Amino acid sequence: MTRINTNLSSLTAQHSLKRSNSALETSLTRLSTGLRINTGKDDPAGLIASEQLRSEIVSIGQSIKNSERAGNIIATADAALGEVSSLLNDVRSLVQSSANKGAVSAEEIAANQVQVDNALDAITRIAQTTVFAGQKLLNGSKSFSVSGSLGAFNSPTDITVNSFDPSLHTASASDDVSLSVTQSATKKSVSFKGTDFNTGTSNSLLDLSVGTSTRTSSTIITNDFSLANATSSLGSLSTGSTRFTRVIEGGATGLADLAGSGSETITLDVTGNLGTESITVNVAAFKADTQVLTDAINAVSADTGVFASGSGAGGDLTLTSTLVGTSGTTATLNATSGQGAQETVRTLVPATGSSYSTLAAAGAGNVITFDLTGNLGTATGISVNLQALKADSSALVTAINAVSGTTGITASGSGVDGQITLTNGTGGTGAITFANVAAGGGTVAGDVTLFNAAISDGTQTLGDTDVTEFNAAITGSTTTAATNGALGTKTTVFTVTGNKGSADISTAALAAGGLTGNDVIINNDFGTNAGITAFAALINTRTDSTGVVASVNGSGNLVLTSQGVGSTSLANLTVGTAGADQTLINSASTKTTSTGTDGTSNTTTLEIIGDLGRAVVTVQNDAVINDTTVLKNLINSVTTQTGVSATGGGFGADVKLSASKYGAAGVVTINALAASNSADITLLNAANTRVTVAGQNATGTISHANGSGSFTAAGEKFTYTDASISLDGVIDPSLTPSTTATRTIQRTTAGAGGLDSLTGAATDTISFTLTGVVNGSQVSTTISNVNVAALKSDSRYLTDLINATSTTSGVRASTTGATGNIVLESTTAGTAGQVAITATAATQAGDVAIFNNADTFTGISAGANPAVASSFDVTGGALFQIGPSVNFANQVNINITSLDLETLGRDYTTTGNKGLSALKTGGSDSLDKADLTDAAAIIGTAISQVATLRGKLGAIQKNAIESNIRSLQTSLEQVTAAESSIRDADFAVETAALTRSQILVQAGTNVLALANQAPQNVLSLLGR
């Protein structure tokens, strides 16, 4: 049925055509864009997945670009570091060349120094000019830094983080780190030496010129252990023991009776407590004066322990052991051989039955032939006519003398069977021998035997009797002093007096080589001077209160030197108790004193430069020499102007100047501008008069610990909070130091406690067990038989005994004076420190309980730890975003340290470490120095540091960055493929859809045309 108002067929055709056109448009869009999803309506779920994958593709692609750029930066830094390594190796070569002092001239060393300076300047230039995209890589701007609340640290710059791996941290509360500080921050400082008391050198403040002013120097005790000189040596200090002595007689039946004369010598073994030495002396010389033998014995005293005295013709010789009272001590001589300087003589004695006249041969042609050896050599084939020899012995004499030029032997004698004497023509010990005696054409049997029997008789070598006679003189000694006395138990109290005051010392504190008390000094080893050195060390324990310094000179004498200058200086040693010791030490003959005289008051003007500014001050030289505190106070008076503060000071003490700022920001310089004596300017400014230490930041490492701490992240920074940070053992100035375990022994306490309450007196003793820590282990040390009366009268008596064992006990002691409390202190700081003392035995009942009374002691049993930081921020470094997500796990932060010459080459594990700047001209380790050991160590450390940095950078480049690029490229491929499968158009599918849509559109168009023709058919009906 056909309707005019509504053409339903047309409407249906229009709708179908519209859908076909839409499908055709979709196919054309997909084929023209290559994408299956062009709008959200194409595939909403697929669009969401696709966009997420597209984001990952972009992130991965940028991560690859970031990684490649990070690799470029590292490669740039590595190339620059490679040049630095080459320069450092050149410097190392120059240091080794200059160390060959015996083969290179001063000019060559100076030329080498120029090359070193240029190389170091080049390193600085590389550090400042190595740039990537405007960023400097090697000037320290890419190193870690710390900021925030640092607790015990003085400044954020006090800590430098050497390594930090952000990938270990995810900003969750379960993550944690621990900080281990290995080097405290320091301020730049300059130290002036004040400890050199030798005014003949120029390396300390004590050498500042003050006109003619000098120190008092007293040579108190001479190293002379001869009993003959007992009034002027420590040999007479009472010990309750004796030396071994032996006397060798010089008179009748003694040394004067020795047969030797001329150049004849005798060899002797000298035996004492130290060992045996062989000496050879001329017999005639010591017969004329025993002093010759005395000097020879004393020349080896250091090796034998035997000291000799005695002189004059026929004088007795006294041997004395240098060691007192030790069992087995000896002082003996033993003659072992004699060497006669006379001729060796042989006498030929024709005896009955073997005389020349009994020779059978009588013919003129019968001879006998022999060889003859003497001092000069051997003559062979000597012949003598037997008929002539039977008639007269002179025939043999003539034959021997004919070859005397060859043998050195002359013969004398004549007559029938006359005795013949053979003598070496040259002095010595050469023997005379006959050999190869044979009949030379003789026909009568037996002549050879008879001849040999005649010449074998009567041999004598002169001088052999000296050995027997010498030993007889020793063993025949009529005087043998005390043998092997017991070890001494005596002690002596000395008073040391100087310009600062007086102090008492007791030899009871001396112990060395198994000896105690006075025996340590008396038994001084000649080779090492150990006894006198120990005594000097005991005197120096009171230097702070006396102003006297003790030393041992090259002759083994004890020398006391005042720390003061001028007529007020004083250095003296006396004995206050009565007796022989008092006379010995106090006698004017036992000491040589050089008294100081006042000098002019010279001055020096100093310029002080710090991080705040500059100031000029003038110091009185004589005041500084007497007490360097004057210089310290003067520097501190202008601290507000300069920022430089001084510490130290005292009699002969060093003065240390420190900057107000830590690390590289610290500045401290001091120069002498003018002086009354111009030489003082050079002295103050000379490199060897001061030791400069550049300020450094504390070093440390951050490592993952998974503890109870927490992180809050913000960009490149993170803040860490953890109460478990341990800073044990870190020392001032940057951190609070650990405290040490202490215990105080009171003089007087309530309840019958304290040293004053001990009841022992006179010879009563008390013994203790001392407990401390050495190398992490608890140890106990016994101090036995301490005199109670001495302890009650002077606390320092026990203090000295404790300090004598401090290296093995781990405990040191101090007291304020004779009547002060005794403070015991552990040598180990921190919680490991421990100190205890317990009385174990006493001769007087009750003293053990009194000493161990709980009220006697106060103190703590263990040291405390220093305060710790609670939170801080780690910033800086070269942070590279190499992963697709912006978080710690996708970042690498590299610490590219500075190539600053002050830090490069510095070994933080050693004391007084120095950087490469020390190798420059004028530095402490420049090539003109005699010892280049430190210079070689510095350059070796620098090479290692640069190589380590290059290795770290290379490891990150290879293992982190390049491997990351490869991994990201694989991920990019897979993610891209996944995204393509969702969003990209399938050409075959879309082409087929396009063809279908095109056919449908054409069909729809035709149908619509037909539908629109239907109303026209109605019009044709109206026309009929």
C-alpha cells in the first residue's frame, strides 16, 4: 500500500544508510589514523588500559633518556678523573725521583718541585672547569651534605655522608638507618711548638731571642759506676746489696812477672753479668802501666758488665761488676792465648845414638837432601855432604844459610856433633820444619833415620808462658770482695726544685728489668742507659709543678733544665734525709750548674688573620719563653676581631690557634711582621715552627638497618629520626666526648675509712689488686708490699706505683698533692671503661678492712656515652632519576667528592693527616724536605682515592645505568606491544569493514532512491 503523507520505506532506507555511513566513517578514521581507539566511545575500557600503558611508555622512554644522560655525565667526570690520575702518577714519579737524594742535585729537586706545583694547579683547574650543562662535577657541589637538627653536632657542616642508597628507603616507618661517625669535624688550626728546650735550634717558641738570657741547666748525676769514684756517682746510693769484685795483682807473682816484651800480645776473655768479650793487649805496655789494661777492659764494659780500675807500673787491677746484687754476677779475666813477637827458635841436638859422627856414609859423593820451611817460605832439594857433616856440623850450617833468603831461617853452630840453632830471621810465629829428607846418592842404609832423629829434637817457641803466668796472677789474687750480694731494697726520696716550685719523688716508684728502687739507677745499662732514663722519666712526672725537665745526654749523664729563662730559673735535685746519700747528691762535686742570667726584653709583632678579620699584636719574648700562656692570652684578647682563639700554654707548652668555623670555612693565619731581633721573624714564619691542620668535616656512612626509626620524604631530601644512633668514641670538638670510669680513694671518711685511718706504721705494708680494661679485656694487676707509713704521709707514693703499671693495668692515677685524694681513671672511655682497687693483704691487722670500707670510695663504675643527634636531612649528591616512577627505588644518588687539594690525599685513619697541598712549595712535605716518606704516602692515598672514585662511578655506570637502560628497553618493547594490541587498528579487519560499509552505503542509496520514487507512481494514476 502506497501512502502519500508518510513514506515508511524512505525512512527505513534513510536509517540504514545513516548507519552504513557511520560505519564507513569509523573505518575511514581507523584506517587513516591507524588506531582502533580514537575516542573514548570507541572502547572506554580499552582506552583506560591504553592510556595507562601509554603513560608507562612515556616514563620508560624518558627514563632511558635520563639514564643515557647520567651515563654521559659520569663519562665526563671519569674522563676528567682519568687526567687527574695521570697527573698524580706524574707527581708520584717526581716524589720518588727527588727521594733519591744521593743521586739528584738541589737544582733538579727544585725543577721537580716546579712540575709538582704545576700538576697540582692543573688538578685544581680540572676540578673547577669540569662542567656538564653548566653544572660543575668535581668541585664538591655533587657531594652529600647534612642539614637539620643535629643534637651534639655543632653545625650542619660537621657531618659528611660518604654513601647513601635511596633505593633502600621507601618513606615507610619500618625503614631505618644507622649513622657511624669515624672522624669528628675539626677547625683549621695552627700549632706553635713550645716544647723544645734546646736553645741551639730554631724550631720552637722557646728559641725567641731575649738577648743574653739563658736557662738554668744542672748536670746532676754522672754516669760513673767506679767504686773509686763513689763520691761522685749514684754508685753509692744505699741498696743493702753489694757488687762482685776481683783484684789482679800487679806486683810479685803478678802482672809484673809476665815474660812478654817488645810487641808481644796476650788475648784475654772478659766475663761479667752481661756477657763475655775477647780483648788483645800488648804485654810490655800494661806491665809498664796497668792503665793500658784498665782502658781495654772498660772499652767493652757495655757488653760485659765489668768495670776496671787501676794504673801504674806493678799496680793492682780491680774488676767490678756493674750490676748490684744479682746471683751469678761475675767479674773475671782469663788469658786464652799469647802471641810472641820474638823469633821462633829450633835447636838441633845430635844425641847419643843419633849423632852426625855415627853416619855410616863417608864418601865424598854421599849426600843427604831435605826441604826447609821458615817464616818467608820453603826451599827444596837442599843437599849436604855427609862426610863433611860427620867432620863438622858447620857443613849443615853452611847449607842452610845458603838458602836463608828463601826460608827466612839462619843457622849457627860448629864442631863434631856440634849443636845447631835455627832462628827465623823475621819476628812472628812462623814455624821451622824439615821435610822430604832422603839419601841423595848415599849407599849406606840408616843415614836418613839418623839424620831425622837428630833434627827432631829441642823445639821451643818463646812467649807461651805468658798465658799461664797471667792466669796465675788472677787466681793468686789476695783480695776478692763480696760475691753475689742480695738485691737491694733501699729507696731514696729526692726533692726536685725549679722556678715553678718543689716536688718530692721516691725511687720506690722505679721498676725496670726486674729491679726496683735504687737498684734501677745503680744497675743502669751502659748501652741503653735504661736506669738513668727511668729516673729522668720519674722526675718529669713532676714537671708541671716544678718547671724542671730531665733528660739524659750522650754521655749517659742526667741533665736537669729549667723551663724558665733568666736569673729566676732554677733546676736542682737534693736529698732531704740524712746519711751517705744526702752527702752524695747534695755535694757540689756531683753537679755542674749553668745559671741563667737576665737578658734584654725583645719583642715580636704578630699579625693574626681569621674568618672574622685581622688584628696586629706585640708580644714580649721573655714572657713567652717563661710561659707560653702569655701568647695564648694575647691572641684571645682580639678573638672578637679575628675569630681566632688559642688554647694550651704553660711552661714550654704548645699554643694551638683555632678558627671559629668548622670545615673549609675556617680561616686561621699568623705571621710575624716585625721583631727586635729580625731573626725572630724568620723563626716564627718558618714552616718547621708550626704545624697547620686544615678544618675537616666529620666523615661517616649511612647504612640500612631496618630498626625502629622512621622517614619523611620530600623531594631529594629525607628526614630520619632514630634514637639508636651510636656515636661512641667520637672526640671533641664536634661531639661530646665519652666519659671515663673513675673511682676516688678518700684521705678521710666517716666510719674509720680512708687512707688516714690506716693503722700500719714504720715497716708495715699493704698489698692491692688493681682491675681495669686493656684492649677490651678485663685485667687484674697486683701491687705488693706498699709501705703504709709512706702512703699515709704522701698520696703520690701510691699514685706513682699505679701509674708505673698503667699500660698493663688499664688504670691511671692522679692526686692534688701529698695529702690529696687519689683519683683512679680507666684508660678506656665509654661503657667499656672499668676501674677497681681492692686491698688483699696487710701486715697490720685491720688495714685491709679499713681500705676496703665502702665509705672509702666514691665514683662511677662505667663511662657514659655522648649525646646523639635525633634527626637530620641528607641532601646533595648527583641524583639521577633512572626509573619510570619518581621515588627512592627508581633513583641513584652518587657522591662525587671534591678534588680540593686540602682533602685529596688525606688519610683520616692517621693522626696529623695532610692533603696534597702539603706537597706544594713551602708545604710541610715539599720535595726539598730530607724525608719524603709522608709525601709518598699522601700521593699514594690520593691515587687510591681517585681510583676508588672512578671505580665507584664506573660501577654505577655499568651495573646501575647501562644495565638499567637495557632493562628499560626490554620493558618498553613489551609495554608498547601491549598498548598496540589494545589501541592500534588491524588493517585487514578495518579494510574488510570499509568495503562492507561502502557496499551498504551504495545499496542504501539505491534503496532510498527507489523508496522516494513510489509517490511519483501515484501521480501517474491521477494523469489518466
